[in-house]
Amino acid sequence: MSDDCLFCKITAGKMDTEFVYEDSDLVAFKDINPMAPVHILIVPKKHIPTINDLKKTDTVLVGEMIQIAKRIAKEQNIADEGYRLVFNCGKMGGQEVDHLHLHLLGGRQMKWPAG
Amino acid sequence: MSDDCLFCKITAGKMDTEFVYEDSDLVAFKDINPMAPVHILIVPKKHIPTINDLKKTDTVLVGEMIQIAKRIAKEQNIADEGYRLVFNCGKMGGQEVDHLHLHLLGGRQMKWPAG
């Protein structure tokens, strides 16, 4: 855990955030600046700053982030119509919090390109 | 392998596609309609139509897709400046080929929202 990291505080339950999902490794919660009717972040409890910082031993963890996004899409009733999953990495990728997170976006037609 | 799937043909090497990466499970190649200076698709050889079709046993495979995207970003010299990774799932997610693929987009400032 990084002391000055917002997502470390959130995943540790220190911000009274309402989780739509939680297990021993991951949490999911609504984005506070939603860009679609469904906009949920899937976030590991472990402090990994960016995709660039993934270690070989993180392969299952990052795979689980995708699996949980799939599960939440189904729970949110957007699985059949479709949705988009996005990792932003670094400044030109548009990453705003330096703690790995996956955006689940849906409930409207997603446009192309993806930004 | 699905007989009428374009990405099955590509990953099997039947389309003379130039791969920027290949291993026993995955290939990567340039998108034919690039939306950024770097626009590469990471594609499993196994025919999985969408994120919705992932099985529990695919967790490592999908994690590897992210790890390989990270590696290619470094090889393309866009790791430090940043990049975006995108899975489109289904019609409203903007998925155009029904064979799982991850978009690696970089070489320019990615905008928000991601479509």
C-alpha cells in the first residue's frame, strides 16, 4: 500500500466507497465522473502504479480483473448489448490515478476510435 | 478454429500477415485501419468470440494478452509516454470481428472519454 495513493485508501475501505464487487484481491466501484450510463472501475488492492509496472507474477491478477469486469457487465445487464474495457497507461494514455485500474464502460453505443 | 473467422485465418498464418509478435498462444499485428501512430492488435490463436465467452481457464491467457501488450509498447518506444489498451465487447462496445482482440493504441495523446 502506498500512503498517499487515493485508490489504496479506497480499496482499503477508508473512503466509505460503495463497492459493487469485492474479493481478497480486487474491488470495483462506480467512477465519480461517469462517461457512460455504466462506468465502473475494477481495481486491485495491491498497489501497482501502471500496466508498465506489471510483473510476470501479476498475470493471473490482471486476467482476474478482466474476468470480474465480464461478471459485473452481466450483473449490470449490459453483457448482451456490449461494453468496452479500457486500461489507460501513463500520461498519453490518459491515466489520471497512478494505481492500476480497468474502466468498464457501457449502457450506450461506444464510439470509435476509443479516444 | 472457426472456418469463417478472419482472425482465425490470420493467427494461423494463412493471410501472410506480418506479425510484430508470435508465441504458441498469441499473435500481434498492425490494425489495417490505424487510429493512432501505433495501433496493434493482440490476438489469441484460440477462437474465443468475445470477453463474454471467456472461461475460468482463460484467465492466464487474457492476462498474457495484457503482458504482451506491455512488452510491445516498450518495443515500440511508447511505454514511457503512455498508451491505451482496449477490449471492445459486442455491438455497443464497438467490436467488429467476433474473435477476441486487444487494441494497443499510442503515439499520440489519447482523449477522454475512450469513445
